[in-house]
Amino acid sequence: MSYCISRKHRLFEDLYRCQYNLAGIYQRTGNLSQALRHVEVAIKCAVKMKDKLAERESLILKGKVGSEFHVTAN
């Protein structure tokens, strides 16, 4: 629900938090492809907000998810 509202009204900070948290949830449940999709959107939101800290946090999460994804793919 909050995801839809944030996206509709271009509330990038809220959308960023939703996407970042969804990526973490999907990572913990083992759905790594979904986690990567959500973390990519979080990165885009952080860039639009010009929030370097949020961008860094998202890139770190992307690296963690990506490394898990490659381990399970092999």
C-alpha cells in the first residue's frame, strides 16, 4: 500500500525505504532475484534524492545480494 502511494506521488524517500526494506526481506527469504530488482529501484530513488548515504547503503546491499545470488547459481 505505502509502495503504491509513494510511487504515485513521487515520494522518493518513502519509496526508497519501501524498496530497500523489501530487498532485505526478499534476501532473507532467499528470493534473491526479487531482492536485486527492489534494490535496483532503491538505488534509482537514492540517486533522484541526491542522497549519497542512501545510495551507498543500497550499493552495499546490492553487493551482498549479488554475491549470494552468484554463490547459489553455481
